[in-house]
Amino acid sequence: MEFLEAVTFAPADDIIRMLETVLDEDYAGLPIWARNLAYRLACLQRPNDSSLLREAAADLFNHGPDWDRIAAELRKRADAAEE
């Protein structure tokens, strides 16, 4: 519950810093549901941040085909943000 509350109200910079720290220490240490939520909240706060969108897409592609459609859409949004 503490994680959910903290990430729900955190600014994008804090979420990104947390993801970088946790994933650098142990890539599999953060459950996929927590990663998806964290990336989703950060992307909602920064909808035109192409590097964040690409990072979120790559993470989704790494965890199976269930999220490939969403990951592809994030890449399209990243491309559009760079135009």
C-alpha cells in the first residue's frame, strides 16, 4: 500500500528516479504490475517526453506479448513527439 500511495502522488521526476535506481540494482526486483503503474503515471505526467515513452515501451516489450500493442502505441507517440 505504501508503494501505491507514494507513486500515485509522486511527480514524474521522482518516479523516473525510483525506476532507474530500482531497476539498476535488480532488474527483476520490482514486480511488473508496479513497473507498469509507475511508467503509466510518469507518462501521463509527461505525455510528450519521447525518451520516457520509449523507455516505457521497451519495458513493456520485455515482458511478453500481452502488452506489445500498447508498447507499439507508445513508440508511435514518441515518434510523433519528436516531429
